[in-house]
Amino acid sequence: MLFLSHRFFIKDNCDELRLHAHKYDFDICFFHELSDFVAAVERDAGDSLYLIDLDALYNMQSDMLAARKTLLLGELLQRLPGDRRYVYLQSERQGGRFALQQRLVDSNCLAYAEKPIANDVLVDKLFNLFVQQKRVDVVRVTLLGAPPGWDEAALRAQRLDVVCHADPQTLHLRVKDLRPDIVLITDVEYERTEAVVRVLKRNIEADPVREITLLQRRADPVQARRALDSGFDALLAMDDPDLLARQLLNRADKIRISRDLIGKDRATGLLNKIGLQQKTQSLICRALLEGKPLCLGVIDIDKFKTINDTWGHYFGDIVIKRLSLTLAARMDEADLLSRFGGEEFVVVFWDCTLEQGWRRLDAMRQAFGAAAFEVKPGDVRHFSFSGGLAAFPAHRSENELFLRADAMLYEAKEGGRNQIRPVPRPVAQTG
């Protein structure tokens, strides 16, 4: 984290803030001159968070004229690199000025917060922002009918995946396989087969939050009423492809927010049990279609109750969040990562055999074991986790995979902890 700050909160407590950040494996670089901060942001690869305390406006900027050392907000915003987004800290007085809030959010603002705010609370909020930036879910769309001429590459760049389908009588099978978040049906295809939306809706396994939208070439109130009565959730005009694409992207953002509320763990930003089950089922369907292997791992922090009892639940939460960062940094884009509950995590590796999964999960175990936790000044401890693995297609369903991996986790615990089971058999040497 790169932090431009003159006076931090009520007193200058950089050391305390840095101590809290280190517990989450963050580092903070403090800057008291805007020119130094801008240079550091420009050099950064874009993986950091950039914080600005607006009290820095009243700092003595060494590169300004002696006649005026106070920096105006407009001057600050103009000098910040425009390809980054910033977190702003402001006083209660500044927070009461709507015009200032408007100026900030219109100028590459990732988030803002009011001071005073406790160091541990600030770091926790920054952790959540960091996780949200790193994991942007793909939103999947199935389109029945001819594409409207939008820029498909631009949609993919915004993590919107559109799959076209031509036959209304097999659309329900395609939706079952792909499990899209949105189904778009053109008015031409709807008129050809009016029952298509009812077939999608009445399936007992249908996702109740999946949106089915009618695309109309021109406004037709009679058709619109009929479509809504038959089960469509919304209607969109398709005469302007660019406008339609923008509407879909906005809808995709709201779907991601809804997913986060329902399917993600609030403390770590990872999938929770509900989110994992839904995504694992979809991944198994995809693996079956493409003939790919999967490897599911169940992870449990060793002696976690002792950690909580010895250093408190607050410190236990830090251990959980540090583990989530360790795991997330080593996941591929198509993989799944979940905080399944308490100190238990689940990983699903895409296109991965049992042997490959063991090597990946064991590397994660070693990385977490190397992480240093300062439980009190001068007292550094290291912790471990145990893991169990199961493979698809040897185990066909999400439930079978989990039960097998959980049984292997039990073996790892009984075998002395800090290990992954089953251990791959050594490859026989020939010649």
C-alpha cells in the first residue's frame, strides 16, 4: 500500500498502522510529499492500493512556490496518474460536503472513508478492497438468436462471456450444461417458440435468480405483456448494440454484488459453502463436456482451537485471512477457492490430476508454513494446515468429491498433521 499522509488520524501513528498491516502480510510505504508519491505510483506495477489522506492538501509541498504551500484539491487530482484508482481518507467536515464527494468519485476514486477510523478497522476494510479487486467473476450469458452486432471482444474484456445458440427446442439443454447467469432471447425466436421461457422456468433444477430477458427490435407493448406473463424477467431494446452492451455490463455488476451477498464469505471475500456448491457443480458439467480432470482439496488449519485459546479470536481471524491470501495467490483463473466454514477451506483445481493437485496443494502448505506471525513483540510463530484430495472423474459428483477429500483430510490429521493425503505413488523407474 502506498500512502500519502501528512497527519494521520488524531496523531501520527504510522508504526501502529504498519503493525496491523503486517499481520495481513501487507506493507505500507508512507509519503509526505506529493511528487514522491506520484513517482512511486507510476513505478508500481498496479498491484498495490493507493491511499491519500486529504489532510495532505495542507502539507508543505516542497515543489510548490514558497508563496503558497497549500495544495488545492483540483491540483492534487490533476497530478495523480490517471490510470490508477485511489482510496481517500477525509475528515468529518470534509465528508459533509457533497460537492467534494462528487469531485472525488468522478476522479478515479476506488473508495473513501471518514476519519478518525481505528487502524485495525482501516486495514480490514483495505483487505476487503484488495480481495474484491483481485477476484472479478465471469458473468455468463446465453443468447438465443442472432447476435445484435455488439463488440464481443470488449464484453469479454469486462468478464462477460456470451455464448450464442440457434435452436429454441434445445435451449433448455444448453442452459443446463452452461448454467448461465442471464439468458437473452430475441423477439424472432420467441415468436417461433413461445413455450421456450416456460420450459426454462419450470425445470425443478432451474436457478431461481437467473434472469431471462427478451430482446426487442422495436417497441411492441402487446408482445411485451405476453412475454412478461409467460415468465420473462425483463425486456431490452436491441436496436442500439452499444447501448445494449452497456446495459448488460451494468447488470453483470449487480449480479456480482448479489453473488457476493449470497455466495461469498464476508471476512475473506472467498466463496462460501453455497457459492462453492453452485460453482463446483457448474465446473463438473464443464469438465464432463470437455473431458477434463478436476482435483478437489479440503484444507483445515492445524490446532486452530489452540490458536484461538492462546492468542484470542481476533488473532485467529488474522491467521484465516493470511491463509486466504496465501491460497488465492496460487490459484489459476479457472480454479475455485472457498472458505467452507471456520478454519476449513476448499480448493478445486481445473484440468488437474490427483498427482498435479497434490503438488500444487503441498506447495501452498509449504508457503503457509513459511509465513511468520508475530504473536507479540519478539515472539514469532509459524502455523500449518493439513489437506485431503479427491479427483474427478474417479468421483463423479460434488458430494462424492467432498466426502472423499474429507476422508483423506482425516487421514492427514491422524497421520501427524501438516501434510496432504493421499500421497502420490512414486513413478516406477524403467531401464
